[in-house]
Amino acid sequence: MSYEKQQEFLRELGGIEIGLGTLQATNARVADAVKPAVEELWKWAPLQSNVHVDETPWCVKGVKEWLWTATGQKFWGA
């Protein structure tokens, strides 16, 4: 999601005004925080007999947006 769309989402969610630089820095911190869990998931998924995947659409101001998830038993992350 672009930084501009993130700004719009936060504005609509709760009237939160946030700068692009703050969003970029926050996204970088979150990416660093979840990196170990994502790396574990990439190792874990190919070893599973079943991984459940879901793709869910919804409309945001007339534009179709998507959320993808992958789940399975016994994945807890790092």
C-alpha cells in the first residue's frame, strides 16, 4: 500500500494525520521487527502437507483492495 494510501486509511480510521517520513520510518521498524518470523515462515511452509491460503477482497472508495493470508498448524514464528 502506498504511503499516500496509508495516510488516507489512517485519516479515515480515526482522523489521524501523519507525515510521509513518519510512515516510512514506522514501516521500516515494523519490517525489521517481523523479519525473523517471516524468514521462519519461508522455511516452515514448504515442509507442510497443508497450508491454507485465503485471498479476501473488499472495496475501499470504489477501488478493490486485497488481503492475503497463509495459515497452518504449529507455526508460531521466531
